[in-house]
Amino acid sequence: MSRLDDYLSRQRQRVDAALAAVFPLDPEHPHRLVEAVRYSLLDGGKRLRPILALAACEAVGGDTEAVLPAACALEMIHAYSLIHDDLPAMDDDALRRGRPTTHIAFGEGLAILAGDALLTEAFALLAHYAARAPRPRRLLRAVAEIADAAGARGMIGGQAADLAAEGGPADLATVEFIHARKTGALLLACVRSGAHLGGADARALRGLTRYGECLGLAFQIADDVLDAEGMTAATGKVAGRDQARHKATFPAALGLPAAKARARELRDLALAALQRFPAAADPLRDIARFVVERAVGA
């Protein structure tokens, strides 16, 4: 097992245990709704977003226990976004992480409600934690950033732009606008919220912000490449859907070779942003390499 594999496994176990406690199978809650939520949330995802928050906290010498509630909230927001993104009115996907999407398994109505519940409960989790947070002002900054990243100026705005661009010409400016918001904004919020809660100073926050911006776009390019090259086993989704739906993607705008080169460039920029950070930032470095090299190689 590599250093990164070991790190991801340990942190994933922490996050999984905390998430399962948020949505127990409880007779006081509507059983089928909780089943749909747990199906979407506890399905063995990579947990990259909460792990980024934990790793950013570690990089600035913070206590990751103080970040765990926010890390869970970030994963809940991500899970909600996937449920809604897969709906017939959006990307109309039948497969997610190698199994039927939530609306296929539970029906569209319950899938929408499960997504709504995850988004709402994410902010409820943050609000409940605020009462006992050791540094409530740090948490308030993180919550504001998470809300912005998930909302109309971030992920939702990117999704709306993605719908509007579907079927049209995939120029690079449009693709970058969409994915800096639809994918990149929440990834950046993960890094910045972990940094805030870990007590990052202004200089460290600038470096981690640059890292998060580059990582977000690199992650999306890697996903686009995997879809274009038919790598269903790597993505857990039906490959080739982007091209079939004429989506605005980096390979469509740049071609595959240039898209891969851009992913490597962004990886290198992300690593450069961490140049002044100590060895505590190595998990962030390893994640940047992994995100790109799983799709385009070293």
C-alpha cells in the first residue's frame, strides 16, 4: 500500500463513521427517505472533498477533529449534488460509482427529496457544531465559503451554465467558466475551510487557495479525459456520455492531447503553490498527483 493509499484509507474510515452517525436508521425518521440518503451518502465514494479539508488543516498545523463536522457537511453537499446532477432533467445518468443512480433505485421524487435533505442537513450539522466549536469565528468563515461555493455563484451557477451550453460549441472560456464553478468551487471550499479551521495565516491561505484552484480544474479535466476514453471502470459512470450529449468539456474544447497537457500543467502549478509548506502538506501533494495521473499519466 502506498503512502497515499494508507492516508486515504485512514481518513476515509473516519469520515465514513462520522457520516453514518449523522443518518442512522431511526424509526423517528421516514425510513425510505433515510434509506435513499444513506444509499447516496454511504456508498463507498473516495471522500476526496472531506479528506481535502482534513489535509489542509494538517498542512497548517491544525487539529483535524475541529474540521470533521465541516468535512462531513462538505461530503453531504457533494452527495446531494450528484443525486440532482444524475436526474433525467440534468445529465440523465443511470450509473454512479458502479451501481444504479439514486433516482433509478428509489424513483425521481424520493431522489429529489434525498438531495434536498442532504443539503439542508449539511448546514444543520454545521449550525449544531457552532455551539461547541472551539473557534466559532473560524467556523463562520468556513460556513460562508461553503455556502458561496454550493450556491448560485458556485456549484449551482456552474450547473446552470452547463445546461445552457449543452449542444453548443465547447470553447475553452465557456468550459473553464462552467467547471471552475460546477466542480472547482466546492473543491476550493474544502481546502479553504480546512485551512480556516486549522488556523491558517494569510500567507498560508494564499498558497492553499492557489492549490485548490488548480486542483479543481485538474480534477475536472481528468474526469473529462476518463469519460472520453471510455474508462467506466475508473469513473463508475457510463463512459462516453459527455460526447453523446455534446457537453462542454475540456477534451471537446482542446482535444485530448492538449487537455492532458493542461491537466499536467495544473498539477505542477498546484504543487508549486505548496512549495513553502512543510512535510505536513505531503497528503495534499500526493492527492494532486493522484487526481491527474489516474487519467493522464505522470
